[in-house]
Amino acid sequence: MIYQYLPVERIHYGINIVAEQLVSEIQKLNAKRLLIVTTNSMLKTKAYQRMIETLHANQLDTYVTCSKQHVPGNILMQNIKEIRDFNPDLILSCGGGSPIDAAKILSLVLSEGIQSEDDLYPYSENLREKAPQMLDYLPHIAIPTTLSASEFTSIAGTTKAEDHVKYKFSHLNMTPKFVFLDPAFTVETPDWLWISTGIRAVDHAVETLYTPVPNPINTSLALQALKKLYDHLPISKNDPTNLESRLECQLGAWLSLFSVVNIKLGLSHSIGHQLGATYDIPHGMTSAIMLPHVMKFLLPRTSDEQAKITEALGFSKENITENASMAPTLIRGLIQDLEIPHHLRDFEVKKESIPAVVKNILIDIQGEENSFVLGTGDLNKEITSLLEAAW
């Protein structure tokens, strides 16, 4: 057995830690020209505007590019010539999972000399036509404003407009080198986005617990993550100004996806990737829709692992069977208490469209090679039934 750490050098965490430490970190890297990857909505926030003022006051040049939900490939690559002309020596992402993913893929693009959207996809895990080397890549600082935890992975995805398929990219050097967990940057995050990405982090933790390749580090941290998220998501929803609880949620998201190269995430994620790409449903919402159904579906094969969820949340019963059967109910209850939409029909998905998206989900499942899922007899029928139950 072996455990591999991702190449993350430092994680700064605390209230107002960006104001206190960001410039110092940039100066240690001797960076002068920052490629900033964010979103149009982020540009309007006070925390972001203060950060930009500070960067410019310290004689740092910036070029800003904005991403969108699910990282459309055409938008990702539309300014690539101008970005190359700017010649950045550091990438700084600020926002949720989409701009952080976009920054990771732009790191790949700049390192490999990719010139166009069509030239990008051969490097994807979907096609595997070209193997990324990333020998000469830019350091990446990530400042997340949601709980998606994209900043802690070496994986990123982009959606091709032509076929709505999500293309996955992965390389250890795509991992952000530095992360700033600052709840001050999350205050203006829309409530629905903060809470739904919190459920995404719950999804990370749950699927870590019943990964087919478990290890003691990720298992222990996932249980701590669930406790933090279960306790502090409701507090942060009821009182968005409670920065201490927001920080606890950020720490929970970090623990939920710690050195993810050591595990395989499962069925909820495979389904969520394609629901997001096909129906433009945010990933946090796809977790709210699918996770309790997936947990119930996998219960016969993951009862020992799911029993730990009930124990960690403080609802332990007399035996493993009772604890395991309660776990999906607890997660469903949290989703309902947080008032998150959790049906496909809430997002105007037509029931008759389900068979088409199942085809893409099956491709995603095969790529993940999850033995718990692949052990199902008629996978097409079972996944269709799961989506119909979630409808």
C-alpha cells in the first residue's frame, strides 16, 4: 500500500487571511504578472475589489478572464492569444469550482502550448490521445468562495458546447500550489450556492467513506468533514455573518477531499457530472438530488461504511444494520432542512429525456472503474431507475 500527497505547498486559513498574507505569498514567488481567473459576479464583490486594489498598490500587473458554470470550452479559450501576450508568471483563481477548474485547465493550456479549443480535448481523460507533460507550468493560488473543494484536486472539467459532454483533465501539476481559505471572501456568495456546494462537500465525504480503495487517512478526515458540515452548514445558512461557522464549513470541505488521488469517488459524482453538463444543473444541486438515492442503492454493498456516518453524526443505534440504514435518511434530512431543491423536475428536466443522459452516465461510470457500482447486474436499468426516483 502507498499514500500519495498532492503537490500543495501551503494552505492559509483564517478570517481575513487574504488581506494579511496574499501579497507576501506572491512576493515569495517573485511574481509580477498575475492571470486572474474569476467570474463576472465575483468582480462586483467588496472582498475581490479590495484584493485587486491591494495587488495594484503593490505594483502587480493583472489580466482578468472570466469563466462560467461548468467551464464551457469555447469561453475558456476565447482570450488565449491575449493571455499569451500578457505572459503571466502566476495564476490566481478566485470564486467557486468553475473558475478554479478553468484556472487549472488554463495552466495545462499554457504549459502544453495548446492554441485552440479543438486542440485541448485530445489531452482529456475521455479521449487520451495526448498525454500532458506540464514540465513548465505556472504556480496557481486559489481563493475559493464556495465549498466545492476544487482547489484541493488535480482534476478539472470543461464542457463542449457541441455535444454537452463534460471532458475531464488530470495532472498532478494542475493542482493549485497555494490555497487561501478566507470566510470573508464567502460573505457575498449567494446563499443557494454556498449551501448547495456544502452538500457537494458532504457528497465528497460520503463517497470517500465507501470508496473501493479506502485508506485510514481519507476515511478519518471524511468523518471529521461530515461532522463539521452537518453541524455548521445550518448555522451558516441561518446567520451568514457568522464567519467562524463559515470557516468551519471551509475546513470541512478541505477534509472532505484530501489528496483525492488516493481514492475513487463514486456513483453520485458520475451521475452529477453528466446531469450538470446536460441540464446545466449546478454540481451542488446534483449532489442534493442524487446522493441520498445513491446511498440507499449502494446500502447492501456499503453498510459497514455507511454505518460510520450515523456514528460520526452522533445518532448511533444498537447495531451496524440500524446505523447503516439511518445514514441516507440523515443526509436527506440535512438537504431538506437546508431547503435545497432536490428533484430533477425542480430544474425543468423532462422525464422522457432521462434515457439519453443515462448513456453519458454509463460512459462516466466505466471510466471511474468503481467496483461497487460495476457489480450491478443491469447497470443501464438501475441507473435509469435511480434517475426516475430522483425525478
